[in-house]
Amino acid sequence: MTTAVSILPQQQLAVLNAAYRQAVARRRLRLLLGAVIFAAALVLAAIGAEVNLRTLFTYFGNFLSYFDRILTLDNGQRVWTDVGEWFWGWRKWLKMLGETLLISYVGTLIGATFAFCLNFLAAENTSPAPWLRFVVRRLLEFARTVPGIVFALVFVIAFGLGPMAGVLAIAIHSTGALGKLFSEIVENADMKPVEGIRSTGASWLSCMRFAVVPQVTAGYASYALLRFEINVREASVMGFVGAGGIGQELVVAIRKFYYSDVSAILLTIVVTVFIIDIATGWLRGHLFGKEART
Amino acid sequence: MTKPQEVDAAQMRARYPEVFERPASARLATPAMIVAAFAILIYGLVDLDFSPSRFFAGLSQLGWISLMMIPPDPGSSLPIYLKALGETLSIALLGTTLGALFALPVSLLAARNIVPSSILRFPVRRFLDSIRGVDTLIWALVWINVVGLGPFAGVLAIAVSDFGAFGKLFSEAFEGADQKQVEGIRASGGSALHEIRFGLLPQVLPVIAGQVLYFIESNTRSATIIGIVGAGGIGLQLAEQIRVLEWQKVSFLILMILVAVAAIDFISGKLRFAIIGRRAVA
């Protein structure tokens, strides 16, 4: 089938063209303005952070040579020629790695438990009182916004050096992050079962237990697994401030220029993070189907 | 109308046992998982030296610390703190921009619709994955070794870890782009350059801009902490004040960080909405 394209009269065409050009010009102007503001902010930031492009390029060479050095053993050979020498401390590192995983596991579980207890109070549709919701929400916000490592710094002073500070820091940060996500799931839950149960005269607690929890557990578990994945990364740096885990070994190796150790520990961490990523991804896909993965 | 047939419950139970009674394995699975999870938890608590006495001693210590934090007071170092905050924001902005600039060409190599050969794509993707597997704080430590203490190391640390994240996100944006517009331009006689300029870029740029803005926001948080290992910004001040137990200054610094993060969240939220809104109109 052919359709005839009507040719507009010249006058009308000119008007339309002008309107189109004006619209495009306005958009371009706005874009240009945005670009100028952004560039100005960049220049300001560069002055603030004492950066200039020339130093960047001179240092980039150093960066590459740093990687060259961490891939070289003390005897001048490449690390992969002698894996036994490269991973000489594997017993100790594996133990620290286990500690890291344990820190993130315990931290995540404690955090998820607290978040589970608090999120019904923070969700719009289930909270028993507005003032309570406000208080719980601010608390969660605080726990979420202060970075985990700052908590760790304070806890190291209160609880002493060691993995306990790391676990508590991760637990608090996870409580904040998971509490928000959990309460969002609850807000999306279907309220009809709640009404059904309330109409039988049940208390608030049984409404939550029998109407809301069955709807939301899959989402909770999915988010908790995702959080565990994030916390493994987080726990790997907790050692920087003395809060346990493999970070302690890494920071010593980096600060004291034990080059081949740095690459060995880094590789251990990266591989572990990979495995955890893949394992939790598989577990989430397997347990909750594709739709729960997002 | 026939009356609904009376059913014998016992008969139905015999006929459809799987409806009335879930197999023991399914019924036991959840409690078993919960018990296992908490068993590992207990093991972890023991292994990580959680003793109740230590915990409560620490808790009372923490209570004292919280009391000493009130009221937040910068003392005479407010100008230094403001400068450090500016430095933190600069680190976040510069680091994100640098990371995005470097990631753009690499992300093209990782996009399936641009580089069809998986032999070339695979190493690029793994490379980006391993960069992302290393935390920003670790990159900060590495860069401090290379360029020395200071905010410059922080900028580079954020740039490198963002490079990994952006490479993946941008390549996904390219893969998600609609091929129909590209084909339309080819059909009307456009060159390959026209295809990218008018077919691909208008679809991808708003997505990329939104992601960059979001990362500037989240990097403000990362930039506050990389100072703890010595890479400049407000984290440096925070770590120092914690170590010398100046709790009033610590609480002031934490408040400052919270306010700054909230402000950046607000601004970038507005900007992102503006960008995505314009895209919906166009």
C-alpha cells in the first residue's frame, strides 16, 4: 500500500522550520550552559585537589611500573614462575581470609536480624505510630549514611583492636542499608491479607507474622545475600583500621613495600570476591527465580 | 444448577496427598536452613572472640564516648574542616569524571553489539571485573605508594575504581540501545558516523549522564573515607580526631559529612530527574 505524503505549502513549511530551529537552538544553548558550568566546577575541583594534567601523566608511568614491581619476586623473576614462593604465606592468608568471610557473615546476619525487627516499624503501611516511624527511619538513615569504616574506627577504640569492632561496624551499616530496602519491600506488599487477618481480631504482631512476612521473605533473603556480597568487600578493608580480617595483612604489605605479597593478597581477595559474587548470584537465581534478582 | 457436590475430605486427602501434606524434605528445609545459619553465627561469634564481658565493657565505653560527643564543637579548626570538605567534594567530582572519560572507549570494546567477537570482549570484561573487585580504599593505598600522600592519590583511587564500574555500566547502556534507530539512519543513507551520532548517542548519552551523576553522589561518600588511609579530604581530619580522642570535633565532623552527603544527594537527584525527564520528552 502506498500513502501519499502531502507537501505543505511553502509558507507553512517556513513557519514549522523556524519553530524547529528555535527549539533545537534552545536545547543546544542549555546543553552548552551545562557544559560550561561543569567545566568550571572541574577547574575549581582541580585547584582544590592540587591536580594538574601534567603530573597525572608523569605519575601514570609510575602506576604501571608499580604493577610491574608487585608482579616481580625478590629474586627478580616474574611471580608466576614460582607460585610456591609467591604464595609463601598462604596458610596465614587463608586463615585471615576465613576470618574476613566470617566477619562479613556474622555482620550481615546480625544486621539483617535487626533490620528485620525494625523495618515493619519504618514502613509507611505497617508502622503502628507516625512518631515511631519517624524515629526508626532517622536511626536507619544515620546507620546507613555514616560509612562502615568510620564506625569501625570508633569501635576499635571502644571494643579494642580485633574482629569484634569490624563485625559490629558491618552489622550497624547493614542494619541501616537493609532496613531501608526491607521496608520498601513491605511498602509494596499486598495489604489485603493484613486486612483479612486484622478483621479476625488479631494483634499487630500476628498481622505482621501471618500476612506480611510470607509475602516478603523471598525479597528479604535476596537483599541479604546481596548485602553479604557487598560486606565481603567491606570486610576486606576493615583491617586497615585494625578491625580484623585480611586487610591487616594487606596494609602491612603495601606500607612496607613487600611487593610480591601485595599482588598475592590482592589476587586472593579478587578471586574470593569473584567466587562470592558468582555463588550468591547463583543462589539468588536458584532460590527465588529470575524476578527476585533485580 | 446442580448443588455443589459434597466431598469427603479423607477421600480427597487420599487422592491428592501432595496438596494436603508437603513432603518432609520441603517442610524441614526452612527450619534446617535457619538452624544452620545460626549455628555458623554462633561458631563465628566464638571464633571472633565475642565474649559477653568484652561486649558489655565496650558498650559502656561506647556510651561514654557518645556522651562526650555532645555537643558537637569544631573548636577553632572550622576553616580547616571546611577546606577539607571542599577537598573531598573535589576528589569525588574529579575522580568520577576521570574514571568516566577513561571508561568510555574501553566500554565500547566490552559491548556486544559493537565488538561481536567474544574472544576480544572476554578479557576486557574480566579486566573490568577484577578492577571492581578491589575496594576503593585499597586503590587509595596503592596510589599513595605511587604519588605520595594527599588528595591527588584520592582522585586517582576513585578514578580507577570507577573506571571498572563505568566500563561495565556503559557497555550495558550500549548493549541496551535500540538498534532500530541506527537502522533507520542507515536506511535513509547515513554513514557509519551518522549512525553513531544520530542513532546511538542520543539514546546512550542521557543514560551515561545519569550514571555519572549517581556516581558523583556515591563517591562523595567514598571520598570521605579514603582520607582515613591518608588520601586527603575530610576523612583524614576525622581519623586524626578519633585517634586523639577529641570526641566533640569527631561528632562535628560526622555531622558535616552527613549534611554534605544529603546536600549532594538532593542536587544530583534534581539534576538526574531533569536529564531523564528531557529524554522522555525527546
